[in-house]
Amino acid sequence: MNNSAAPLMELERVGRVFGDGEAAVHALTDATLRVHRGDYVSIMGPSGSGKSTLLNIMALLDRQTSGTYRFDGVDAQSLPEGRRTGLRAHRIGFVFQAFHLLAHRSVTENVAMSMLYNRMPRSSRRTLALEALERVGLSHRADFLPTKLSGGERQRVAIARAIAPHPTVLLCDEPTGNLDQVTGRSILDLFEELRASGLTVVVVTHDPRVGLQADRILEVEDGRVEMLPQSNRRVPSER
Amino acid sequence: MKSRQTTRARLDWRDLIVEALAGLFARPGRALLTVLGAVLGIASLVATLGVAHTAGNQIISSFNELSATSVVVTTDRGFFGDNAPRVALPWDSETRLSRLNGVVAAGSMADVNIAGDLTSSVPLNDPLGQTEFQVPMVAASPGLYPAVRGNLRTGRWFDQGHSERADRVAVLGIGAAQRLNITRVGQQPVVFVGDLSFVVIGILDDVLRQADLLNSVIVPEGTARELYDLESPTTIQIDTEVGAAALIAAQAAIAVSPNDPALVRVQSPPSPESLQTQVESDVNALFLVLGAVSLLVGAIGIANVTLVSVLERVGEIGLRRALGAGRRHIAYQFLLESTGIGLFGGVIGASAGVLVVVAVSASNDWTPVLDARVPLGAPLLGAVVGLLAGLYPAWRASRLEPVESLRASGA
């Protein structure tokens, strides 16, 4: 955080091609966008539009085939795999549509797992995990197995897992896709709270109700990213 | 957050162990079945080595120090050799053999033909009791006493002087002494063999070789030559140093019969080492193959199950990669899981193998003998087998791309 004016994530004409030759699929072409610290950005588009590909590249899980992507000023393409892995462990939190909780580990263990690979001392992991569970309002479920929880609670556990190591940015891939409307709503409220506490949030979704929650909305269509004109900062009370 | 972005991902080894154990205990039933494969392999290996070692040890214990140091030279013509020429063993065999390096003691002996003469102690007019007995007479050289590892109850053994002077002295075996009712030699009791009298100078309590002596009247060779025209000794008993028996057996025939060494018979103990090795290798060759095969099957089982586990946990692998696990962390975790299965199987298998050895020994009245390195090394072997079995699945797991793993297991 040496220069808070520089964008946290900066994509310039980023493209991603799967396969080659005639079978090549251009999942992403010319994606240019910036995400600043404290932003709450949603990436919207119909399924198959390339938004998940975009998120995977931003998450350092995938590499673009063209263009440049700078994460916190560092060219991600030039980073060796070990460094990219390190960035995932330390700086980026993930929330998946399918939760991806380990069924045979307790809620606390699932949350603590996000700190397994990032030099967090063993002793402070549990404290941080419980802290994160409190932030998502699940302290009373700390010793449950995920299989005993409702869908909304599971996603909250997944969010707690993502935020427990205090990442710089939270990347969410259809976080409400597996939830009913009411539960999804409560997850969105949670994002709002997290953003208010200074976390950068990027949400990929095809659901306008989710997307409109954000400060900025990016539209992905046929692999192209378009920034919708307004930065219509919504008043929280509007909810 | 600071500037942690330069830090590489890492994983504490304790966490690695916890994760691997959690992975195993997530499916305890399957883990146990997989362990069973390793258990069978290790158990059969340990049992094989143990039983072979125990059996081999049984053989060596029957070749004890006593028989391993005994060499006997005779002029027996053997079972089919009635017509073979017979050599006479020289009177000085004892002296000749004592010069050989490795001989502790040597003594010659011969049955004396007393033509059916009965033996009695001092005539006692007891009309009811039997006073005359048929007791065999043996002529012996002075060196026979140590050579048979004799033990006198009382008195003494005769020496070279008795033999040279042809003194009429005798040593009674304990059996003969009891029949003749002689228990002490202090007052120089006399026995009569036919008309000839002998002064009893000692009573032989026990011998470890040539047990016939215990029922005989034993006289010096010189005495037997003079009184009964004994031609030559017929048997020579040699007591060798431990390990020298084979050498002495080869030299003894030449020493006592330089012209015709082939005409004397030399009985020496078989080499116990060769027998033991033979038995062990017989048992080993058969069952070690069996053990190795079951271990191989166990290893394939571990590899299979670990591979299935990898494919089943693609989502977990993707998640871990997204959370910052490097490829090697994923590989380590699965390697550790398969190694754990192998180690656990090795521990159980070693215990089961030891039990088998004990059971087999108990049913055969053997003393179980097991090289300590076998049960201690078995868990290690199991761990190595598990490690090797896990190499391929772990490599497969580490090659998975996080994006595809997460997508494949989505929803």
C-alpha cells in the first residue's frame, strides 16, 4: 500500500484464448478496467460472456494470453508461479458459487484453512477464524460441520474463510447463485458491510439485483468489457 | 497486509501432517481397507523372516557345543564292509592325536574279551543274593577320561604308569559299581573277574560321551594286553576345541593310520552353519516371494485408492490452490497420506507378523527368534512402500489446474 492512488488491479487489453487454431475460443478480448482500493465493483453479463474467465485472471488463477494485468503495480504475467501462489494466499480472498467447504472439517477449521498457506502462526489462526466468523454472524456455529448448515450459512462460512487472513480484495464468483432471494440479500448486505470496512470487493454475477448493489458495474459481453457510465453510488438506506 | 505480496506461500510441516491425517480420517473405512493391503504384505514378510530364523535357530541349537566338539575314530567296517581289510589302531594313538592343534583331549578304548567270565566283589556268602554278574570290560587309555568328559564320584582314574606296569587296577562305571555294591574306594575294594582280581581305584559317576563306560569295568590298556592279549584299541574318542572338529576329522585318520587313512572311519559332526543356512534359504525363498507379492499388491492398492481419492477431491485441491497452496503442497499432502497408510500398515503388519512367529513357535515348542531389525524396520518399509505408491497420484494431484479443478467440482 505504498501508493494508494495507483489502482489495485489494472487490466489493459487483456485477452484469453482457449485452445488454438480453428478450435480457438476467444473467451476474453480487450478487457480494460481498473479496480481501486475500497471499490465495490460488479462484473455482469450473461453466462458464457467471459466474466468468470476475467475473474480467474484477476484472481491469478489463470493467465491471460494477451494484454497486461498489474496487481498492485506488479505485472502478474511476469510473476513466477510461486509468487502468484503467494499473492493468492496473502492478498486475495475467494468466494465461490459452490461454497467449496470441506464436509468433514468443522466450520472453524474450514475458515482457518485460508491461513494454512500464508505464514500465519498456528496460534493466531483460530483467533482470526473466530473473529471472521463473528463478522459474518456465525460465531454460534463455530464447531458445526458444514453439512449441518443451511445454504446461506455455508456461504457465510465461505466468506469468513475468505476474509479471515485480511486480504486486500475479495473476489466473488456468483456468490448468491446457489441461494434463494432472501438469503442472497443477506449475503449482499454482508458485502456492503465489508466494503464499508475498507475491503475491496469484486463480484461476478449475471443477476442484476446483485450487480446493482455495487458502486461500479462492468458489463462483459462477448468477451468485451464495457464500463457502464455512471458510478451511481447507492445510498445504503435504499436497500 | 503490509508488503506481504512478495512472500511465497508456505506450509508448516505440522499443518501438513494435520491435513494429511484429516484427509485419511475423512474416509476411515476406506483408509482401513487400504491399510489392510499393506498389513498383509508386511505381516507375511515379518512372519516369513521370523519363522525362518526361528527354524534355523532350532537346528543350530541341536548342534550344541558337546556334539560339535566330538570326533570319533573307529575301525568299524561299516554296514556293508564285512570283507574290507581291517587296520589296527596304534597303541600310541592318544599321543599322536594329542599333538594335533585343536585337540583338547584324546583317548583310546577297546572292548575286552573276557570270555564270559563273571564279575564279583569280595566273596560274601549270601545264599539268597546274587553275587556274580556279567559285566563288560573295557580297556581304556589314560586320556579317555577327559576325552569323554568324565566325572568321578570317588577315587581316581588310572594313569600311564598303571598301564605300563600292567597294574591290576580298575575303575568302575557307576552302574557296575552299584550292581557290585561298591560305594567307596578308600579301603581298596577288590573285584574278581573270573579268577583275576582288580583293585578298584575309582568310580566313574558320569560321562558325556561313550555312555557304555558307565556299566563297565574299565582297566588300563596295558593290563588288558597282558592279561587278555588285547590286540589294539578299536575306538578313539577325541575332544576338540570349538570349531576345530572338521579340521581334526580330516587329520585324525592320517595321524592314526598313515598308510591306509581310508580304512578307518571318522565320525564328525555335520557343519551346523551350512545346515542352518540351507534351511533358512529354503524357507525364505519360498515365502519371501509370497511376502513381496502381497506387499506389491498392497502397494498397488494404496496407489489405486490414493488416485481415486485425488480424483474425488479435485474440488478440494482447487480450493487449496486458490487459497494459496503451491503444487508441492498438494503433492506433499497426498504423499503424506499414502505414506501414513503404509506406515500404519507397517506397524500393524509387524505386530501381526510377530504374533504369527510366536504362534508357530508355540505350536512347535520352539523358541521364537527374531532379528530385532525385522519388526523395527517393517514400519519403515511400509512407509517407503506407501511413499512410492503415492508418487504418481500426488504428481497427478499437483498437476491439476486450479481453475479447472474448481469448475469441475462446481455446483
